[in-house]
Amino acid sequence: MPLPTREQCLQLLKKHKVLENIVISENIVRHSLQVGRIAAFLAEKLKAAGEQVGVELVGRSSILHAG
């Protein structure tokens, strides 16, 4: 199954309004993207240390985290 692109992840956040009652603001988008960058960075470090980790999966799924 292919991973959604970063843009598709953001579209999902906006479509589903993450927590039903909130409107997706630019702050939330920036936060989600930053979480994705940090998660991917950490996943890369783990992979470099020999751990089996899907860096793209970690990065993309972390964009969709709720709360």
C-alpha cells in the first residue's frame, strides 16, 4: 500500500478537522509538519544505528498525529 504524500496528509487533516470541533489553522499545519520533520530525523538516526524503521512511514504518519 503506497504512503500518502505530505500534501495528502495535510488534505486529510483539513478534511477531517483532526478533532472534529477545531478548524485547521496554519499553526496546526506548521506544528504537524514540524512533528513530521522531527519524527523523520529521529527515525533516520535509529535506522543509522541499525534499527529497522520505515522513515517515510514515521514521517508521514506523525503528520497525522492527533494531540
